[in-house]
Amino acid sequence: MLTDVFSADGQIALARWLILLCFVLNGLFNCAPHRVDEHVQRLREFGTPLALPVFWAGLALQLLSCSLIIIGWQARLGVIGLMLFLILATLLFHRFWRMPDAARRNLARINVINNCAIFGGLLLLLQHTS
């Protein structure tokens, strides 16, 4: 069974589950009331209209997209949904160029770079999802 992980199909399956783990755990953690408040406050600081509905719509897109991939129904649509979510979340939450505090600006810039790498993983996943 362990040798299956080293096959091409095993590596793709492992990559799929690791990517899903990232999105599902972050989505669930963000359901905590204090995290909702933090995110909505950050959206408001950046001038996002309808911050609370925007937050919940994003979370719904994230978790629904994960669900499609997990159950294997419209999985490609699920991957595309995660790509859309990642782009929107990056643009809404990691606007480092608008952050006056140097530490927050640097952290946001790092998050943008990390999200680019995650997007690359999603592109590869899209190629291996039917």
C-alpha cells in the first residue's frame, strides 16, 4: 500500500487531499465567531461593501468547492471554484500595498506569494481531475 503513494496516481491523490485539507481546515477555522469578526473587520478596513455577506459568500464558495471535489461530482468545477475563491480572497485580504504597518505589509506580501504557489497546485490538480 505504501508503494502506491510513490506511483503517479498515488502522488496525485496525495496532492489532492493535501490541497483539500488546507482549504477545508481553513474554512472550518474561519467559522469560529471571533474569526468571522476579524475577517469582516478587515474587509471593512479595506472598504469592501457588504463585508459580512461577502465573507459568508466566500466561505460558502470555499467549502462547496471542496465538497464537490471530495464527493467526486463536478470535481473540475470544484477546482475552478477554489481557484476563483483563492483569487478573490487574495485580492480582498492581502492588499499589502495598502497596509501602512511594515510587519502586516510583509506578512500580506508573503501570503500573496504563498497563494500563487497554491494556485499553481490547483492548476496541476485541474489537469488531473475529470
